[in-house]
Amino acid sequence: MTQDDMLAAVAYLEAVWDSKRDATAILASRGEGEKPILDVVLDLAEHVAQLGTQQRLGIHEGLTAEQIEAAKKRLEEERETQLSILLVETLRTWSLTARGEARSQLCLAVIGFMAVIFKATDDEVPQMLAILRKGALAG
């Protein structure tokens, strides 16, 4: 996921969260050759899920080959990871036909999914999105 795509996804989610319809319309207008905004939003959700899984399973740089294999085995068996994959795939399927208010509802579902991973309350969603923006800017 590129830095620009991550920033666009966060900006779009912020606009949806704040019910800024004009901003969502502008942000949804992507340039030629750019992925549709819902694809980018779902790429962000997938990225957050992967980071959450890595953190939960203790996967990081510097692991031995044996530790990596053990982590892969845990990953295949972990129910939470499988449910995350299923949810993102379901949202991707929904995004193909989502129009109008359904697009906002899909984004709110993505925000809710990421909030669970971040353990963020509704009041903390703006801070969660700010953290994601900062992460994108840090590259």
C-alpha cells in the first residue's frame, strides 16, 4: 500500500466518520490509474489486521527460522486471524455493489473492525485515524 493510498483511505474514513458528504464525494474521485477509494480503504483494513496479527502473535524482524515456522503454524490455527480474513473478503465483495449510503455503511464497518483491533471506543476513533495518518506519513 502506497503512502498516498494510505493517506487517501484515512482521509476518506475521517470524512465518513464526521458525516462530511462533500468531502467524501471529493475524496472518492480518484485519478486515472488510481484504485477506487473503497479498494484503498479495504487495503488499509487488511494492513491494520495484518499488523494486529503480527503483534498478537509476536511476529517481528529478527526471529529465527524455527520461531517463524512456529508463528506460521499458530497463524494457520488462530481463529481470530481467519475471521479477520473472512470479514475483509466479505467487505471487498460488498464494495463491488455498494452505492450511496451503503458505501458509508461499509466504511463504518471498516472503522468498527479497525477499532476492535486498536481496542478503541467510538470516542477514540478520531485518535485511531490520526495514528494511522501519522503512520502513513512516517512511511
